[in-house]
Amino acid sequence: MDNPKPKPFPGLTRKVLSLLVRLYLLCLAPLAFFQRTLIYHPSRCRPLIASEYEFSQAVVNVTVRASEGLVLHGWLALSGTSHNSPVTDINQSLGSTVPVVLYFSGNAGNRSMRSHPMSILAGMHAHVLLIDYRGYGENLGRPGEREFAKDARAVWNYATGELKISPKRIVIYGESLGGGVATRLASELCLEGIEPGGLIVQSTFSSLVAVGEAHFPIVPVSLLLVERYPSDDRIPHVTCPILQIHGARDSVVPFEIGQRLFDAAPAKSSSGQPKRQFIVPRADHNDIFDSNADRKPLFDELKSFLDDVHDRAKESAEIPGSKNNQLPLTTKDEERVPSDWTIIISLMLVVIALVIWRAERVRTGKLKSGGQNDPSTTSP
């Protein structure tokens, strides 16, 4: 009796699955390689001159020298002034106790798109220093997590060194991805014994990995992502007062991801101030300051936080411009990091796909040869 022919479906299923796995890996390779292009969306442009924009306060153009010889351009909004107020001496205009907000933007655009929140904060009796990252606006360079950390350190050194601002007056403010930059800076400062006046994070995340996993559930984000911004690992080291602002309807950084960051923060600062959270009920990701019904309570919360910084700065006897307040532009950990893992990860995915393809070809070839008679055992 002839043996029944094997059913083709198991073999066909195996081939289809192998093909799908190879296609999946090959699709992941460009995602890994171009991940920085997917994360960062800078708007490059001609020089942004403050006088060409309508501000409620006097805004001056400033430059900051960063690592690798880069020059970062930005604006300084001076509270208590009008748009046409002449500014002859920046240091004198800054005063001695008024809070200074170091504003770190999100992943898209440039500083011209933050003129609205800049004016709002400057109207709350606080100066605002807004410097574009490298690769944004008219700045040269390439965006990246390590690069942004260097830029943040350069901005801090400019504020405490050249502008001679006491750390107790400085509020580090981070919007969206800038929240990751701000949290890292505040954490590193506190670990080095330099405590800023406060940290405000707006519409930001516990980590960029968490955001990626929320938006791309079928992608192994935790394995592929090089730019991780692990703020939930860093914020426990922040000893200054903390305020978190988040929209309840945030579709970019879901509220629960922001909540994880708040939960990871210390309950109180080193001086005993409880961490604060303000949820904007009707706000999404980019309209925190645009919801008219929610504006007044939000502004009251921001002003209360800044006023507390002002009061503590007046009580502080710290010497402004102290050398102990300066940060090196790179950390030892950054110096040990390999050049670019995106290339390595992408090549690994392609190699794995090729190995699977080759193994399937070899297996198929063996099955075909196994179905034929071996000449060496055939009778003459």
C-alpha cells in the first residue's frame, strides 16, 4: 500500500511564518536606523531676531557657547519691562532675587514657536532664558539625547557664570521632550550638590520608551530605542521643589505615563516642600496654555510656585556666580558611550533576517534531498 502523501499545510505555514518574521525584522531595521529622524523635528531657519517678534516684555538676543565649539542662539525675556524698554545692562535688569526660568523646548520647531508661553512666564515676575538646542533654529549641529544634555549644561553655566544668577533663583522648565532634558539637568545638579530653585515639567513622560510602547505596541521599543530619556530613573535624585503640569486629554504623552513620572518623584524637597501636580482637565499635548476655562487656575499655580522660589531666593545667602555652580559640558558616563548604536542595531536585524532566510533554504534543501533515494545504497 502506498504511503499517504504528507499534507502540505504544515510546511506552507512554516514558510509563511518565516517570511513574515523576515519581513518584520527588515521593517524594524530602518526604524532603528532612522529613529532620531522620527524623534527630532527641528525647524531650521535664518537668524531669529527678537525685535522682529511681538513680545509684551523686552527680549534680548543671547548666545551660549556649547561643546564642540558650537554657538547656541536664544532669547532672554526680562520681566517687569515693556516691549520697547531699552536694555543697556542685562545683569542689572536681571536684579538679584527675581526667578529666572531656563526653558527647554519640545522635540519640534524652534524658539519662535514658544513666544507665547515665554511671554506668559515673563508676566509672572520671572525672567525667561530660552535657548534653541543644536540643530534647531539657526544653530548648527545634530540633535540627540547626549547632545541636548551638553546644551543644557552650557545654558546652566551661562546663567550662573556669565549672567551671575544664583542657582536658588533658577527654575528649570521642561516642555514635552524638554522635560527629559530638564529632569536630567536637575538630577545631575542635585547629585553634585548644586540645588536649583525648582523644576517644572510640562506634558512630559516617565521615559521615551514608555511613549514609544504606547504608540507602537507591536515594535520592541525597549530593545531598539537608543534615545531613551529615562526620567523616572533620574527624578528620584531631584531634591529641589517640583511642579508637574499635564493635560488630562494628552494624546501624545498619555496622562498615565506622566503620572508614572510624578509617582517616581520624591514626596518632598530637601527643604520640605511637597511635590506639586496640576492637571489641566480639557487640555491635550500642545494646548496647555490655550484652554480659556483652565487658564486662571493654571496661571495661579505657576505664579504660586515661582513666588515661592522668589521668597526662598531672598532668604538665601549663596554667592552668585560661584565656580562651584558650574558644570563640565560632558560627564564620564557620556565619554564611555559608543558612537552610535543605531547602525549596530540595524545591521544586527538585517543579519538575523538573513540567517533565518539561509536556515530556511538549507532546511528546505535537506527535505528535498531526503525524499530521494541515496545512490550509494541502491541495488545494481
